[in-house]
Amino acid sequence: MSLKPEALKYLAPEFEGRFKKPVAEVAENPSVEVPQALKLQKLFNFDVEEYPFADLIREAFLMKPYNPSYRVDEGTPLDEFEGSLSKIHLTAEGRRSIENPPRSKKQGDAFRKRWQAALNRKNFEARIKKVIRSFVQQVAAGELGVPTSALIYQAEPSLRVNLPQAKPVGLCHTDSDYNHQPGEINFWIPVMEDCGVFDSNSLLSESSPGVGDFTSFRTSKYGEGVRFYGNKCRHYTVKNETEVTRVSIDIRVVPDTLFVPEWKNA
């Protein structure tokens, strides 16, 4: 899918003309008709006690528990930091990641490396998978109006850490550019304990495929997320000009009635 020419005016200057080139479509993949109701962009709420994503990410990062009264000292090692995830750019690891950013998502910074290492620990992997399974069965299924057992979901959520002044990694894209299944819906969840997301620390997306009305997702607090049709709605990030680090996870789900078991990615 290509954007209408007039939609380009909504893109930040550094993104004009810099779209992800779609991978080759697989001819034998069937077409899937996704109901309009599933394509809607919508703010949703979740219980942070029942779904403690921030606590699990802090554990993965080898951080201490969150202390709202903690006085942030710049340069504190991450494993001694008790401040909000929104301030991890002030840690020693955060400073280094800003000064020497990774060249790609695969290369990763200190945060991504700690996340991947945690997922390789059986105990942690089992606990976060249990929380995600419950979230999908209760929150996602409720939002989409399907039975609790009617969603296929990715086993490992995508983690994003958007540090202040860090240049964006990646291009404006849709998930279908990577041959994701067309029935896939995104549940985008910021996890900073003391604030929501806004402006350039957030993700920018169009509200419907090809419309080009790019705006930043906005939440007011931890416990709010955004459901959107990332499969066909283009989305991207820009340089974070705020003083807030955005930490978020992205859980993708597909209703079983739209899932194609034999779908080929390439």
C-alpha cells in the first residue's frame, strides 16, 4: 500500500520519502477480509496490579523496585536506580546509549540486551508469558469482542525504549510491509510508572489506512494503552525532544477466525 501524495505533508521532514520498502508479497497467501470494527484506533485501560508490565521490565533491566520518592541523581547505575522508567535516560547506561546509539534494533542498547537476557531465563520467561496470556484473554479479547480463547498472539512482546534526543530507528511503515498477517491487531502499552506518552516521545500513526492524518498517541497515565491496526496504518517515531523516556511493549493479536496457519512471511 502506498500513501496518497497529500498525506506526505503530515510526516516529519526527516521522514519524507523514507518509507519502508515492502518485502515481496507471497502469491499463495490468501486474502483476508478484516471487519472494520477491528481496525479502529482506541484508547483502552488495564489494571497495573493484575498486569504489572512495568515491574517485569524493571526486573528484566535488573533495576530496583520503583520508589516514587526517589531523588534522581544523574549517572546512577541502572541496577541502583529506583526512579521511574521515564527517567532511565539519566542512568549511566542511559547516558551511554544516547551518546553511542545502536545502529539498528537488532544491535540493541543496554536495555534491549538486558531484556533479551531476561527472556532467556526460564523463570522470568514463564512469568511474563503468564501475564501476557492473561492480558490477551481478558483485556484484548474484551476490547475486540471475541471469546477469551479466540485470539492467537505473539509469544514475545516487542519492547521499545525511546530515549530523549535519540534519533529514531526504522522507517515509516506498516506491519504488512514485513508480511505480517492482515488480521493482526496491535495493543501498544506504555509502561512508565509516573506519566503517559505525548508528542515526540510517543508513536505517530494514521487513524485509518492511507488517510495520512498522522498524530502522536497520547495517554495520561500508566494503565492506559492504544489499540490500533498497525498492519495497514502507517506508523513511525521521530527524535524524542521531550525529557521523558518512553518505554512500551507491543502485543500483536489475531482473532482465530482471521488467522491463516499456513501464512508465509517470505
